[in-house]
Amino acid sequence: MLQSQLDDAAKEIAHLKNKPPDTIIKTVPVEVIKVVTKEVKKRGANFGMLTDPDHPNNQIDLNEIATLPEGTTVNLNQYNVFAYRKVIRGFNVMPDWTESIKRGSPRIQEVTYDVSRRITKDGKYIGGVVGYDFKHDEAKAGIRYSF
């Protein structure tokens, strides 16, 4: 993850402390990881964070859960964290520097707009781009892949 994404995730985690959990998990130690993974996937989150309902400010370590006796009932709060946006949009304006310098005033050569959807958990996106090239008087369309 990029530092800016880590910062965003940290802000979201801090915000989560002030809201109720997304899910309350009641299961056995061996099933915790499966239940958390299923919930994260269902919600489209990037990862899940677990806390003890009696101490919601303390994150649970899954390794500690794994050491509990087999028949123990586990009761945990799950918060889903969204570190990457599901959809990103962009608007681009490219100046025509040659014409701008010649005429002494700014000229726009091309304008584009794109919408991309996240396709991987680590923040890769794919989407469409449309635009107009004023210099060549033509419309454009294409595909954008962001990583």
C-alpha cells in the first residue's frame, strides 16, 4: 500500500472506534478466520479488524484465538476497513503549450474524463476514458488501467 492509503486506513480505523461493529461474530476458534474472510468479501472491504466486545479499543490477535480450546465460544466485534475506493474518477485538461506561447494566452488541447473500478484487493483499477481533442477536432475513447 502507498503511504497515503495507509494514512487513510489509519483514519478510518480511528473513526471505527466511535461506531458500532459491522458484524458480531459468534463462533468457535477454528472458524474465526473463515467467518471474518466471508464477511470482508461480502461487504467488499479490504480487511477486517476484530475487537473484544468488553474492550472495543483493543484489537484481537488471531494467533491468540487459535490457542483457545476447541469448543470455546468466541464472541468478537468485526469492523470492515475500506483502504481503497471501489470506484475512482478522473478529469484531465491538457494545455496546448505551443499555441499558448504563440498567442500569449492559454489554449486547451484535450479534455478527458475517466471512471475506473477496483479489480484487485491491492488497489488496481480498470475503466473507461472519454475525451475530446480540440487541436485535432476529434472525440476519443479508451481503457485505463491504474496500479
